[in-house]
Amino acid sequence: FFHRTGIDWDTFINDDDVLAKTRSQLTEMQPVASPDELLATQLDSPMQSQELWASGVTYLRSKQGRQEESGKSGGADFYAHVYQAPRPELFFKANRNRVVAHRGQVRIRRDSTWDVPEPELVLVLTTSGKIIGYTIGNDMSSRSIEGENPLYLPQAKTYDGCAALGPCVLLTDEVLSPDTMIRLQIKRSGHAVFIGSVAISQIKRRFTELAEYLFRECSFASGALLMTGTGIVPDSTFTLKPADEISIEITGIGCLENRVAEI
């Protein structure tokens, strides 16, 4: 871990050559004395002027979960079709003021009765659409609202405290291993009430495909972040409660920790 000064986040991260430039400048940076203490604090999210977008129904388990929640409303077929369709489901998730950081408090809606975290690998994209790194995301979702009608998706997905990002960005020019694991743990009163894991090999879509569709008719002056979907969906017997502790770990990146705020 190193301190980098004299440059803002937008300038630093929105650069196709950020990895090579960072490597060449490591000798000019000040090493962090205590990395463990740094990660134990509430860090800023790795996002400034970027937009946060999300991909839906990219895992089979996600398709099944969406069909489960929307069966009574007649919306189940929509999710079956989009899972097989050439065009992926992409939607705007949040801007900076609705995203919380590592160890920050995510929220559940007051008008929702069924809420879950969705642990996701997040692509870090430059203005050109190049994937220059990855981070960890929590796509907080109201399954009760989305289940009423698929057209309620924006309300189910976008609200204050609806997402978390962090604790860092993995800069790499290598393709992530298909064996890369995403792990979710939820604790309540100190005890684990949900544990799940999935390998990114289970994602149906290629990351470059998702990025290409996002950038087809959208430009991003400061770059963008794109959640790639979830393969861990708690069943209908589980819903988040205030004070629950959510941990999302992705191999090689780290662990994003958040607490559910009081309603």
C-alpha cells in the first residue's frame, strides 16, 4: 500500500495506461506504515464522478431468483427471456452520493418487506471502454418491490444507500481466473445467518460483451463502473434487518464490509 498525492481520483483512474504508470511511479510514493489499520477504517469508495451501472440476470441463480419473486405478477417470463437473449440487461444503479464505502452503512427501503444484498464483481472502465481493473460491489435490492412488477426495477434498485463499493481497485491487464470466487456472509447479532459462494465462471456473459453494450450509445467523461450480476441469491425465507453485517470477499481483491442502517 502506498500514498499517492497531488492528483484527484478522476484523473488517476480514467486512464488506459494507469497500471503501467502506477508501476513506474511506485518509487516516488510513500509506503503505508500499517496496512491492517488502514483497512480497518472507513475508506472512501473508489468512485468520484463515475456513474455506477449494473447487469442483471447474468447467472442462472439470478434468473431463478427473479422468476421466484415475480411469479405472482406474471413477470417470470421476462427474466427467462433476457437470460437467453443476445442483448444483456443493463440499468443505471447510482451516482456517487447514493454509494457508500467500505465499512459504511447501506440501507433498506422503508416501503420494502423483502431485501437482500447482491455481491458482485465490478468492472472499472475508462472513457474508452477499456477494463483497467476490478472492485467489489454490493447491489442492495428490494425483492418485494421488484417482484410486484418488473417495471418497478428502478425503485427496487436505486435509492439512498443502495450500493457499496470497495475497499480498493485491483489494477490488472490480465483476465481474471474463472476460478475466482465471490463469497457472501451475513451476520446478525454476531452469528452467521447466511453464507454463500460462487465462481465467476458461472457468469453467462463475457465482461467485454457487457462493457461493449454499455458504451454503445453512452459516453462517460470520467469512466464508469459496471456491476456484473450476482450468482448468490438468498431464498424467500431470508430478508435483511437493520444492524446486519454484510461481508463480500472476492479472491485477489479483498473484502467489502458494510452494516445495514437503522430504518
